[in-house]
Amino acid sequence: MSFLDLVKQRYSCRSYQEKSVEQEKLDYVMECVRFAPSAVNKQPWMFRVVKNDAEKENLRECYSRDWFNTAPMYIICSILHDEEWVRKDGKHHGDIDIAIAVEHLCLAATEQGLATCWVCNFDAEKCKQLFTFAENEEPAVLIPIGYAADEAKEKKRKDMDLICK
């Protein structure tokens, strides 16, 4: 599959089958994350796989949408602020670095026949209360991951002449 085909195939899944994700596929996806680029190769991130029922219920308290509850597992993606690179004008790059790594995760999952969805509109403070995080660690993105039970809707995209000037 070409990269363009892969990118076109990835979408924000909002319904998952009950089927578990095979460990080999999860390992592959996380290996792809490991090779994501980051500013000055700092890799200021932590990824936590949430599989057991108690932890899944806790995470569902942080984002209570019916569709989110259908995922068989989740990945909490967090920024390690004490490890992120800071540009000399004070710009912190942890948010950029985590975004690159998470998209590696989503594309690798798509390649493996899995579905994902970026979830950023969650209660990060509640997440910090329910899970163990380091002092300078910020949960930034939740990724439900599993086999899709829905189908991708057509993506609306800008015309090339509007994005390339």
C-alpha cells in the first residue's frame, strides 16, 4: 500500500468491535511509535496501554461518550515536560513531538487493520487523579484502538491551491 493510500484509509473511528487486539499488532504499532522523530531526539513522551477492565472503566470516566466505551483498549499518550526540548525563545516542543508520535501510532494501527481516534477533549485532571503520572507529565491524548465496527465517512479536504501557496 502506498503512503497516500494509507493516509486516505486512516479515519477517526467511533465504533469498535469487541475483538481484542493481538499482542503482535500492538507491539508493531508501538515499535513504529518508538521511531517517531522528535525535537533534538528528546522523545519526551510516555505511552500507557490500558487493557484491564478496571483501568478501562477509570479512563472512561475521563471521557464519557458512548462510542468511546466500545473500544477494547486504549493508549494514554503523555508529554514528559522535563524532557521536552525548549527553543531559545521559550517555545516548548513537547506538544509537537507527541503529535508526531501519536500520528505514527494511528498510521501504523491503520496499516495493521486496526482503527483509532484522537481524543484530546478529555478531563486531563481526572485522568491524573485516576492513573499514576510523574510530577512533570501531562496526559495529552487518549487513543482508543481496536477493530472498526463502523466505516469511514468521506473526508472533507481543502483543495490543493488553498493549502499550497
